Amino acid sequence: MQIRKLFALWTGKITARLSRLAGGKGSSLPGKVVLRLFPQALETWAQRLNSRIIVVTGTNGKTTTNNMLASIFSSLGYWVVTNWEGANLASGLTSAFLRSTSWKGDLSCDWALLEVDEAAFPKVIASLRPAVVVVTNFFRDQLDRYGELDRTVSLVKEALLKLPPTKLVLNADDPLVVKLADTSHPVIFYGIGVPVRAGKEEEPCREARFCPYCGRELQYQYYHYSQLGAYRCPGCGFARPTTQVEALAVKILDGHISCRVRVGDRVVDCELPTLGFYNVYNALAVFGVGMWLGLPTEVIARELGHYVPATGRLQRFVHRGRPVYLNLVKNPAGFNESLRLLSMSSETKDVFIALNDNEADGRDVSWIWDVDFENLLPQGSVLSFVCSGKRAADMALRLRYAGVPLRKIEVLPRLEDGVRAALAGQGKSVYFMATYTALWPVEKLLRRYGKEERDADRLPSLS
């Protein structure tokens, strides 16, 4: 058995090196190789950590929340294993452990902080047996792979029921997430306790209109986005639960967010160097983990103020003196929030959208018809739309049906052609939005043509 383990380890490490030499990231393929040769690899590594594992799952916000946690744990002096690039299937988790394992098989880390795809969660969670599980939200995402949303929630719940006592950190503002509290595990709920922008009006993309228990339509005092907000069922009384971590005040300022957060009986001020108030949810989840583990609240608030997002979480580049932003889009709820960010500036801009339908993106791209382009797209300030990727024509058709003039739309399926055309636009800024498999190639092109501003304001996406 030991020889088999070492052979899998060495083969995986060689695969990782070859992948990087070939220009890849080595974030998934090495893990696939290891699991093929030694299927118990994840369980073996997890046993060595003795449950010093934190798992973040949900539809949106996994990468940002997980990387925030990794940054804070590192600042506290812990060595961590993390899949920072967002490879969140079993192969990606295995690749993350592989990077922190020596050629002799020694694992060098104190904690593993792992984001896990919600569809993969039931398959890997029993092997990991984490100390803490964070669930951010549930939205419709890649219907061809995940199936209906209710099924995804049920599978996650069933997987949690099979775990030994595990600490949960759940988003109180999402009725679908709150349903997981029935698993008898101890729970810390987090949420935003005040209306931030939209007030009480209907959101264009609400995934959970009905009570998960009795089926009556939920009543909302206010929404934040999609189904997230302050809700109550008039039938059975199901309602947003009492929170242990809550944003008491949120101010969206120029280039950052200021919020006041209650953590248990303590209140701290937190400055997030981001736009997009949904990032407050990611920060609140981190405070929730800190509350379970007894981490210093002031240290968490301080480190969140220095957080630098990962690739495609609205990275900022500069091209010929203009700001250029790159953001991941993968489902209607997330895309709607990206469109809202466009609306925050009245300056002229050019927009690039890359839509792929590879396996990691989801073969079914009909979800773009649920994005609220009609109401959220600031057509007046957008000078041009460049549609790129394998399904560029589908994206162009969607924009046309949303009322975008044909003269503003350019279809260039080849990514490099599309990137160059968008950068040649006349707007004062350029916004690049890309689905998962287009994200990394587009980022590589932007690095070639522009300069990344490491210290610039960042606007993380929902992923």
C-alpha cells in the first residue's frame, strides 16, 4: 500500500510540473492522476489533519470567502492548504493537498481551507470530515450538471446528515440555506440586517419564492438580491432566523465598502476594499468561522481590509491609461450583480462578454435569458458590446432581444480577436465578463496587452 501511495504521489507531482511547463495551472489534472492511482488519497490526507479542515460550499461566493479565510489564517501564522484558484471538484482538492506534500509523503500544513463545488459536496465531504462547513447561498447554476435547485439543496442536506457533529456557518438571508439547519449540527447564522439598496421591490431573479416547508409564497420585508433578504412564511411561520453575526450598517463608498458588524455581543467596524455589497456576505461568513474557532475579531476585520481577490474577481488592469476590469460570470444572479456594477458609473465604457459551453461552464447556456439585461444594463453609457467565445452568437442574440442596437454589437468568437477589439474601444473603461473556461485565457491576454494593478481597488465577483 505504501508503494502505491508514493507512486501516485510522485506521478501526480510530475504531472503538475509538466502541466505548468506546458502553460497550464496544474490545479486539476495532477489530482485526477493521483485519484486514479490511489482513490483514498483525500481521505488519507484528511485523517492526518484530524478534522482541521474548513469547507466552503454554495453557488456564489465560495472562492472569495475561502481565500479571505486563507489570508487571515496565514496572517495568524498557520500553514494552510487551499485551492485558491477555484478548482473545487475532487481533483482540484487533491491537487491542493499535493502541492503541500513532500516527495516523501509528508504533509506540511496546519489547516486545510477548501472550497467545494455544491454538486461535488456529497461525494467528497465524508472523506474530508471537516470541523466547519460554510454554506453561502443556493442559486440556479448549470442545470445540465446540477439538475433542479431543490435537488442540489437536498443532496447537500443528506450529506450533512451523515457527518459526525460539525459546526455550520449558514447564510440566514437565504431560505434555501436555512433549511440545512434541520441537520441537528450546531449553527452560526450570518446575514445583513438592514436594507442596503433596493428596498422592498421584487428582484428579477428570485430562486426561492416559496416556503421550503409548506409551499406558501414567502413574504419579504426587503430584498438584497435574488431571494436573499428578510423573509417570512404566512403559512407555517418559517422566517429568517436570529443571527449571531450580522451587518448592522453598510455604506457603499467610492471604491470600498464600510460596514459595522456584530459578532456575538461585540461590534466591530470593517472596511472592505471592494465594491458590490454582496461581498459583505463573504466577510460575514469569515466572521462566523472566526466565532466558532475563537479567532480574534479585530484581526479578522483588519485583514479583510487588506484582502486581494483572486483571478477574475474583477481584477483591475490598465491599458493605455484606462482601467480594465475582469469578472467571472456563471449564473443569472451573479451576472445581474455584475450589471449593477456597470450601472454605478455614468462614464462611457466598452463591454466584452465571453460565453463558453464547455463541461466546466455547463453545456446549457439558456440561463443567459434569465439575466435581467433589459432593466440592469446601462445602455446609454456602453459604447460597444463585444461577444466572444464558443457561444458568442447566442450572447449577441440575447443582447439584441434586450434592445441593444445592432450597431453596438460585434461578434468575434476567437477570444484574442474579441479582447483586442474591446481594448480598441473608445470608452473611458473596459469591462470583461467571462464564463469559467474563458476566464483564464482572457486573463492571460489582458496580462499580455495591459498591466495588472495589484494595489488598485478590487471588485470581487460572486463566485
